[in-house]
Amino acid sequence: MLLEKLPAHVLRDVFGFLSAGDVARAACACKTFKQVARSESLWRKLLSEKLGSQASIVLPKTLPNERYPHGDMVVEPAWKEMFQFWMNPGPNSYSWMEHAKGEELENRGKFAARYLHRCTAIGDGNKILLFGGQGSGADFFNDLHLLDLRKKSLQLEQLDAAGDPPFPRCSGTLTAVSVTGIPGSEVVALFGGSQGFFEGFSNSLCILQGDENVSISDAASQHKGLTWREPLVVAADPEDGVPDARWGHSAVSWNGKLVLFGGSNTQHCFNDTWVLDVGLNPREPESRRLLATWKKLKLGNDARPPSRAGQTVSLVGDALYVFGGCHISDVFNDLWRLDLGVRVPTWERLDVAGTPPAPRVGHAAVVLGDRIVFSGGRGSPTAGASGTYATADQGLATMQGLTFFEGGFAMLDISRGTWMPIQHPNRNNHVYLRGEDDGAVDMEDAAMEDEVWEHRTGHVMVPAKDGLLVIGGLAYNGEFQNDVQHIRVF
């Protein structure tokens, strides 16, 4: 039986195993293959594979006709057009989301303006927990908020948790991890941080848990059943001990474990890598107190990133990617990779094609499939690097000698090994929403606030419907932010 004689739905399944390039080549073979290659579901599947686990969060269920118009045999299928857009976006392809599109960004629960707060996704990735940060007047926070991406009206909802709350802090890490020995379990680990550079640093570890038989995701949604607990902390190797007190470090969740890199305190700047395993406590089997075991990662050679803080660490597959950060007055834009999937990991400095972003610290990063998207931060503009920054006549413009970079988005394409051109989102008809300390929302003229939210540092960024959300941060004019900005990618 000839392949082209197979039913269309079978051919679509077969084509689903091909790459986009192979689909395009197969379409040239015959009319039947050409028709199958025009399947909307096929191109949606190919795009979803590119975006990985984030596809269910960021991809819309249907496409807006004005951006990806459907057509007849002459016009490309809409999902194929979106695939091509993702692979090779044109200049200014992203846009600040218009309020008229139905995305009502609200702020509830007294989420005070702040920066250097932290966040982590829980459950299926559609719920975001935010913790801590620093506000004006040297205010430090230890409040906990939930952002549920599934809701049509996005709200920052304050959560209450039982137990002894962690001390107020900024620049720690908040990471969702599994409990070894309990399949499907999830807790959130809060590590380190500080109340300012001269106020001391912490290496304390706090665990946020759901009540027994209640997942942390369900407990957050129900606004009850959350508890902060201190685990029993031990070292896998007594000679290595546990990580020193620090801030400005980074952490990701890998195979249910926390992987920690870098950071600094008043005495040291670090480039060490640690793995934290959270499991049941055999010493207290009847209690809910967990056992947290720190293990310093043994590396295969002496190569490693220079010591730094304020960098981003992103996990793509089994590989860590470290970008940027600073060590005293040295600000970096180097890129390093550590493959955790091998028996003896080794650091490798990457020399990728394209123009790298300018050196920076305090930026944000988010993974979308095989790409890492970076935004904001402060740094030192250099020749041969890309980035637009605030000039001396704009507010503070510089702080501690470092300039503020604007709201452009740099993208690292991992699969193709290249930096893509920076995206500067279109701001036409954008409606700016700012959450006040009392939970109210004011809608202001975008032009009046244009330069405020473009340049920021210490913010967080997460995947969301149609694109990304940027939350909070410190603007170049010295104002702390508590806004939620929606950037439309798709």
C-alpha cells in the first residue's frame, strides 16, 4: 500500500514524528502530502514540542485572526505562521498587552511595591508563589502571594501560612521541590537572603508544606492548609558542610531536587554548586518535619564561572545555563553551561553566535522551550553587546555606577546556539495598571509612565497566557514597582 493512500488522520500522526523541515520537504512530494502538511493540528503540535512543558501555559487555544490570519490554499495555515513567527520573529514582534484584549491585570491583597522578591511555579505550572523582597524605606517583606494564571482576571492574592514565618528578606531563593520517598509530593524551599548588605546574611532553610493529604497547589488555591516548617538540615559530607550564608544566589528545581549556584556575602563571592535533597526524617517518623540534605557537587575539572552574585540560572533539559551577574565592580555577560545529566558534570563556557546582551546584574530570565528570555537589570554598556539603557537625564539613570536597561527582551536560542535580536515590545494602545498598597488598581496614561516601567531591576518574570508577565522591580527613577506587566509573545 502506498503511503499517500493512508487515511489523512493516520498521515497526520506520521508527520507528527517529523521535524518542521522534514514536513516542508514532504509537502513537495505530492498533493496528498501537501494537504496533510497544511494541517493546523500538526503545526500546533510542532510548536508545542518547541515550547516543551510551557506550551500548555503560554499557547492560546485559538489564534487571533488579525495576527495569524487563516486562509485558503494560497495562504499559510495560521499555526504554521505562528511556528515561523516563533522561529524567526521580526523586529518589535512582541507587544505590551492591551487591556482591550480582555486581560484584566489586577492586584489584590496589599502587594506592596518591592524588588528582589522571588517566585516559583507550583502544581502544573499555572500557579505562581511570590515571597519577600525589599521596598522603600529599607522595608523588608516576608509575605506570601499567589498568582493563578488560569483565572481570566489575574490577581496577586495574599496567603496566610501557619508555623513560624521566615524572617523578612530579599535576594533569597524560592524553589518548588519534591519529597524523596513520596511520589507526586511537592513542597517549596526558601533558602538564604539578607536584610541589606550590611545587616547580615542567612543560610537558613524554611519549607512551605501543605497539610497532610493536601497538595501545596490545592492549599494555596483554597487559602488554607499551608505551614512553614524548619527541616532538619544535614550535610552529605561533613567536610563540605552546608552552603555559607549568602544572597544574590540562584536556584532551580532539577529532578525534584534544588540546585544552588553562586551568591555573595560581605566576606566572599561564590561560584560553588550545591544539590539539596528533601526527604522524610527517619529520626522523627511521626512528625511532619522533613530531612534536608546538602551535597556539594563534585565537578570533573577546574573550569567554572568566576564567582558572582545577581546572575540568572536557567534549566533547559538537564543543563544549567548561567548568565550575567557581578563580582564587586566586575559585571558579566558570559554564558556558562553545566550538564547535570552526566555522571561527572563539568562547567563549559559557551561562545555562541549573535550579539550577546550587555553585561548586567539583577536581570530576570524565563525558559520557553529551547529558549531563554532575559529582561532588564543594571550593567555597563560595552562595545559589541546589545541593549538599550536609561541615559543620564532620565531619573536616576545609574545606581552604584550601573545603568538601567530597558524593557527589551534578549533571547538565547539553545538548539541553534545563537543570540537572537533583542525584542522591543510595541507599546501602541497599552494600558498601564499599577496596584496600590491598599489593593486598589489605577489605570494611568501609558505615555505618562512610559519610561518608568521600561527600565527596571530586581523584578521577576514568568510564562503566562500568550507570553510573559513581569512583576514588580525597581525603576531607574528610584521608585519601587508593584505592577504586573503582560507581554504578548504569541
